[in-house]
Amino acid sequence: MSYVNTIKMFVRVYELGSMSAAARDQRTSPAVASARISELEKHLGVRLFSRTTRSLQPTENGRIFFEGAKKVLEAIDEAEAAVMDVTQNPRGTIFVSAPLGVGRRFIAPHVPVFKDIYPQIDVRLRLSDRIIDVTAEGLDVAFHLGILEDSTLKVRLIADCPRVLCAAPAYIARRGMPLDGAALVGDKHECLNLRFPGAKEFQWALQTPDGVRRYEITGPFESDDGDVLTGWALDGRGIVMKPVFEVADHLRSGALVPVAVATPPLPTQLSSLSQHRRLKDPKVKLFTDFMAAHVRDAVRGAIEGRSVAIAG
């Protein structure tokens, strides 16, 4: 398997554009990654990458070899999946990503249960609120919170998620209760924004009697962690737009209250994304089916205020 592992390393270096990033992805050191690429170049008798102290770019030979190498790895994956399907003995590692809040509340608690049921499948879970490139990061499944535009990935809807604008009573006492989106902008309310590197200019899409309108909100605080925004809202620092399942307990307790109710936010969706070929792998399909059923029920339970047992 050493040559196959070397090819895997080459593909990840090519996709990620970085020796160190590929090494982290393959759970090894940059020195090992560099040595494997050097061995591959020596074996092939060509340079696959042009290296400088600041950049690493594939050569023309590197681009040609990449196309063939990906096909080889895909063929191996499909062959292994076919054998596992026949033997009904799925094994291997699944690479998964999820937004921070969704991952902590709904994905992570069910991973050990899945592992108990399928002990030969390992799960590598990464949590981040940033935009994820499923293909470039070599993921099998990515959970996504938001409305997807055009996608070449296989999209599976897990749950429709209503959203709410809310703030702490202390904030309302200090700044007043905004009735709608126009008041948010006109009265310069302090809005808490979810932003991260590469994010598009952020607006709040609200439902008005004349249809959906986007409001250019502003505020002194922003973060790439949705739970941080919730904490700031609870501290009376501003207005936050959140999926109801994330703040339902705070709304029930009165720690947060709905605002601008005349123009509620558009609902969002929780989905799973996969490359089409990855879903042919039995372990990926098992994981996706398992999580979809359990997460859907957990999201509904959070909104309705009922506890949901974590069980296989």
C-alpha cells in the first residue's frame, strides 16, 4: 500500500496547494510528505511541482499525473466499497465536517453511538462555521446550515429550520424594541454578524409585506463562531439572527426575546453534502442515513422543548 499512500499524498498536495496542509490532512509530518513527493518524482523521472520558498505550483507533468492519479484512487475506493458491500462488513475512516453549533449539539453526541454500532468505522469530525470546500478538503460528508445555490454535490435535506431575530431584555431596555427591518437600519441597531474569511458581504434577508428584502445591518461585533454571537446577545450587546433550535431554550426562559417580528428572517435549511461517488461507499451511506434520522429528530426536539434520547 506504500505506493498507493504516496499517490494519495500527491493528490492532497495538488488539491491543497501546500505540503504542510497535505501532511496535516494525511496525519503525518511535512518532512514525510516532502519525501514521498520526492520519491514519486524520482520514480516517474519528472518534476511534479515547481517549488519556491513562497509557493508550490504543479508542473504540466504534475497536472497530467493528477488526472490519472485521481482515477486510480477512485477506482480503489469503488473496489473496496464493492467488497465491503458484499461482505456487509463496512470499515475504514469517514471524514466529516459540520458548523460549530450544529456539530456540538447534534452531530458529535451521536458519533460514539454510531461507532458502537459499526466498530470498524472511524469518524474524523471537523467543526467550523467557515465555508467548506468538500472536494478540496477530501470530505466524505459535510453538514451545511444555509440555503444552497447551485451545487455539483449530492444534497440531502435533513430539516427545515426557522430563524428568529432576538436580543436580551437588557439590550431592549437600552436601545428600544425595533418593530421591523427598517427600524434595524434606521435606528442603527447593534447587530451581531457571523463573518469569516472569504464570506460575501453580509445582509439580513427579511420577509416583508412586499416580499423578501435585504437589509444592510451594522454593528460593533462580529465573529466566525455562531455560539460567540449568542453569548454576546445574552450579554445585552446586540441583536442576533439565529436558527430557532440554537436559541429555543433562551427564548423559553426569557433570556432572549424576539425582535423586529413584523419582518421575520427567511428560514434556513440543514443539509448533508457529499460527492456523488462517495455515496457509493457503504460506510458513507450508513453514516449519512444514521445522522439524518437522529439529527432531524434532535432539531425538532430542540425547537419543541423536548429532550431526545441519544440511542442507536
